[in-house]
Amino acid sequence: MLIVQKFGGSSVANPERVRNVAGIISRAYQQGNDVVVVLSAQGDTTDDLIEKAKQINPKPSKREMDMLLACGEQESVALMAMCIEGMGFPVVSLTGWQVGVHTSSAYGLARIYSVDSTRIREELDRRRIVLVAGFQGINRYYDVTTLGRGGSDTTAVALAVALKADLCQIYTDVDGVYTADPRHVPDATKIEEITYDEMLELASLGAQVLHNRSVEMAKRYGVRMEVLSSFSGNPGTIVKEAVNTVEKTYVSGVAQDKSIARFAVVGLKDVPGIAYKLFSLLAKNKINVDIILQSIGRGNTKDISFTVSSDNKELCKQVIEEAKRTNDLQYESLDVSTDVAKVSIVGAGMVDNPGVAATMFEALFEAGINIHMISTSEIKVSVLINIEDSERAMRAVHAKFFQ
Ligand code: ADP
Ligand code: ASP
Ligand code: MG
């Protein structure tokens, strides 16, 4: 079997954990498998590197940031290779560019275009364990790029696709995908099987256990993913196209996202095309908008509120203020808040079951939590609330659906 295994930062945080992971890798190898391993940077290395950069230059270029951040993963694979060498197994560590992980040029948030499997194949043919630095690639200018926080999961799936792997195992610090983040919701339980669609929603709505792009890619190419713990040895969660539960629960999970900025454009002139003007301006600047709320006009004005990822906060503010200065957009005032969080429920079963949203709102009402905005789709309901209510909201909503 050809297996791609990925180990996250906490799984390789110190020498003892590196040895533990080396044990997992070498066991898979000894069982006769071809083993390709993707590693993240150790522990908090990526955060530490970001902090280091800030001390030198508060606004470094994205290119140089990628140059710096890619070092974390390179350190990880080299150390792991040394550990596995020490155990007497044949092993080689490779960077993203040695492997040929070709990406777009969007530094800090690059997308993988293609992976060249030649080098890895050669190494596997020599019966070596192949360690690949996650999260990094190379663009058409031969510059180093990174894939966005949590991006090593996506490296693993991309390699699994390129090598036509039989299985892609994502090892982390929890036993699998839970009905909510077990760190914040102690009653959360492990999900045995989850569909790509549900997992994609959960990951996109803030469950950082998997990078959302990794799920997107796994779905597109039908890669069977397993999320499991590098600590416990327990069976994990399988992510696949359809799941075999006898009775489908309406809701499979609850997620929160605190990296959100809420914009309120107040007193917009109430004429046709105003929403078009505002949102096409944002689209032109590649700002993704999430929840949108438009009030009924008062007099000849109306207000439009929306949320964006907090990474886009400054750019979004600049763009809207600039449009006022140039008279492209006429409004009275702009209010921006990052004291908000989004709490969501996800479940493929909710489309056929009326009342799921109402049940969620009831849980929030009982907990005395005020809802600012709501958005729904066939498989999710999201609410925007005050950031300080976020964990309490997750626990209340989770208790309502899962107890
Ligand atoms: P890694 O370093 O292995 O990539 P991450 O920190 O990216 O690990 O992801 C694992 C973390 O995701 C867990 O420690 C957990 O707190 C968090 N998490 C959030 N939502 C969920 C969920 N629904 N199920 C499991 N873990 C979750
Ligand atoms: N080291 C990177 C991060 O911390 C990538 C990853 O862990 O997947 O975001
Ligand atoms: Mg991760």
C-alpha cells in the first residue's frame, strides 16, 4: 500500500514526540508499505517566526515572510530524518521545491497547481521513507510560497493525489473530528465517519482540525482521509463521499470562527445598484464577503452590514473609505468591529428537517445570547454574536443537539 501520513505541529513538538512519530512511521514502513510523510513545523515554531519577523519589520513583504515561514517545516523534516536514520531505516527529507510542489504566486496563501511525483517515486523505488516539508511550494518565479495557516494538510492530500495513494492519514493531537472543538466543548464526541461536504463546511466555518482546501481537494479526487491521534493509537474519523450511518443525525457538528470583522455601511443612498457597487468594489480587491444583511431603508437611505475575514479588515476599510472620497460610494458612516464571532451548525440532514435553525436560536435564547446576523445554506446555519459569548454559545448549541 502507498500511504501518505501527515503529522501536525504538536505531534512533533519536542524530541520525545519526534521519536514517537518516528515509531509510527517506521511501523507503517515495516509492514511493507510505501510511506510518504508530510510534516508541519514543530510546536509553535510558525507563530514564533511570525513574532520574530514583527520585531524586525512590522510590515514585512509577503515574499520574505514565506521565505522565513518555510524554514519551520524544513527544520522538522531534517530532524525527523535524523531520528529515523538513527533507528536504522532508509529515509530522505525533501523540501516542497525539491519535490516540485508548484503553486500560484499568492505568497502566504498560495494554491497548489501541480505536484511532480518523479523524485518521490525514485526514492520510494529505493525503498526509502520519504519525508516532505508541508505548507510550502514554489511559484513560477522559483520563489518559495506557503499555503496559508494549517496548509500542511493540503500538502498531504496533494501528494496523495499525485502518487495515487491508497490512504491519506492526518495525525493530530485529538482522536479525530469531533462534534465540536473538544478543547472548548468537553461533551463533544468523536465522529466515526463524515462526508467531504460536511467536513468542508466545518473546516471552512472554523474547525481548524483540517485545512479546508485539503478537504476540497480530497473531495475532488476522491482521496480517502483519516484523521487520527499521534498520541493515543485510537481509531480516528474517516472522511469520504457518503457515510453509512443508519439514521442520519440532522446536525453533525458545531464550529466557531473568531477571525472575523463585521462592517456596517450606514446611510447608503437608497438607489438601485448600490449593493452591486459596494460588493463589486470588494470583489475587485479580492475580498471575500461572508454574511450580508441589508436593512429596509429609512427615508432615502439604507444600511448594509457584512462580514469578512479579519485578515482582510484593513484592506476592506481602505477600499470603502477611498470609494467615499472619490464619490464612488455615498454613505454616512462606516462602523467596523472585530469583537464578533461566528458560531455555526453543520449537517447534511438539516435540509429535509424544518426547525433546525429554530432549535439553534432557542439554545442561544436560553443562554441569553444576542444574535446580530444570520446566514443559512442547505447544510449550515451561522450566527454572528459577540466574541465573548462564543464558547458559551458553542456549548449551549452543542448541548441542544447532542444531549
Ligand atoms: P495540527 O497541528 O495537528 O495540524 P491543529 O491545531 O491544526 O493540529 O488541529 C487540531 C485542533 O483542532 C485540535 O486540538 C482541536 O482543538 C481543534 N478543533 C477544532 N474543531 C475541532 C473538531 N470539530 N474536532 C476536532 N478538533 C477540533
Ligand atoms: N506550520 C504551518 C502553520 O502553523 C502549517 C501547518 O501547521 O499546517 O500554520
Ligand atoms: Mg492543522
